[in-house]
Amino acid sequence: MKISGCTFVRNGFLLGYPVKESLHSLLSLCDEVIIAIGNSEDETLQYVQSLKNPKVRIIETIWDDSLREGGKILAQQTNIALEQCTGDWVIYLQADEVLHEKDRELLKSSMHRANQRPEIEGLLFQYLHFFGDYHHIGMGRQWYRREIRAFKNTGAITSWKDAQGFRVKESDESFRKLRVMDIPVSIYHYGWVRNPSAYLRKQSAFGRLYHDDAWLAEHLPTSEEFPTCYELGTFTGEHPQNMLDRIQEDAIWTKHFDPHRRNPRPIAVALCDGIERITGKRIFEYRNYEVLR
């Protein structure tokens, strides 16, 4: 069974992504890693080239900065890399997502089990959304709980909307949800752990993928501050081994994060979160997949 890794990035270092850590977690699992690297103003391309790893294939791309609707360019860049994957399976990570080494064998065995079931098209991962520092995770319906990050390379699967998930393309106008198996493997998502200066640059860069200049002028943050959210929990587990150096280096600024500074929770969100705490069920949850038992 051949496994392809698939990812994309632009200005990864400038915007504070754990590019090295994400890429190396793919390399530890995959027979090849296809990475679409957009026209960057930092050392992202030079770093990946410097690895001289025969598993890595770089596709240099030019982002269409006029494409400013719904983050579509993120799916476009994902598909550029995906189309070059030659494996039986594809493992997809975004540049702020890392896999834990403790889950490698379970992930591989899950792919083998799924191969015995033709109706299974992909695997559904759990998410840990780290926020502000490396000791806190986002809680409640503000955060998606699961998403597809591995799937059979059938040639019919395509990145969906702003590249959060995937769909099966049945025709030019017909797409359906993937049929997936839920597995106890986590994606360590570090997208909300950024030096405030990198956070400011990231918000500006990604805001332009979704909104026009008028919206940006009104809504983008103008000062270097940590982000805020509704609810946080304390992370008591262990981070991936290849994140430990970064966590230690980032302590110079993560120590200033205040987890008690929160946004006021809207009444509807508070009600839904309360129901979830009592019942364990998330009502009206968006599910970009069909779970098979």
C-alpha cells in the first residue's frame, strides 16, 4: 500500500505556521509528499528545497490574489497537489496541522482495515484546536470536532469550498459527501497559537481570501494582540515529539497569553453548548461526511 502526503503553503514562516513540524509528520508516514508552494515572500520554498528529501515533490504555484470569494483558492491549491498524488491513499494536512507519532501504527492499520471495506472512502479524525498557547484548547461549538484527513486515492475526490474537507465529484455539478470510518486519531491543530505579530499578518493575508477591502478595513485587527474565543479547556496530554523544540522556543511569547480573557458567548451558542455538556450531542452540527458503522 503506497501512501501519499498532500499539503500546500504560502508564506508559512512569515505567517507563523509550524511548517517544518507539519511536513515532517507527513514524511514519517508517507512514501511521497506532494507540496504546492505558493509565491512567497519568506524562506518557505528555500526551506523545503534544502531538505533534499527524495520523498518530497514541490509544485511552485502563483496564487490568484483577485480570487476573494469563500477561500476558494485554498481548495484550488489543495487540488493542485492532490492531482499529483500517486499513492493508494492520501493523507492531507494543512500547514498548521501535525500528526502525533503515537498514532502512526493505528492510522496505518485503519487504512488497511478500510481497504477491506469497499464502501469506506476515507477516515475521519478528531481535532485538538490549540489556542493562544500550547496548554489550552478551544471548546464548544465554535470549533469543529472532526474532519476527513485521509482517503482512498480514487481520482474522484476533490477539496471542498475553502479546503476544510473533501467531496466526491460525480459530475461537473454534482458532489456528494465521502463515506468514512471514524478513528481515534487526532489532528493537532496549532493555527491559533501564533506570536501576536504573526497572527496580525495571518489575519490580514487570509482575510483577503474571503472579503473585499471595505470589509477588511472595518473588521481586521489593527494591533498586535492575542486572539480571544468563547471557551477554553486545559490540555493535559503530550504534544508530538517534533513540536517540543518549537514549544520551548515560543515560550518567550506564549507566557504572556491570558486564558481568562474571553469573548462574551452569544445566547444561542451558550444554549447549544449547555445541551452538548449535558447530553454529549452537538445539535445542528455541520458534518461534511457520512459516517459508516
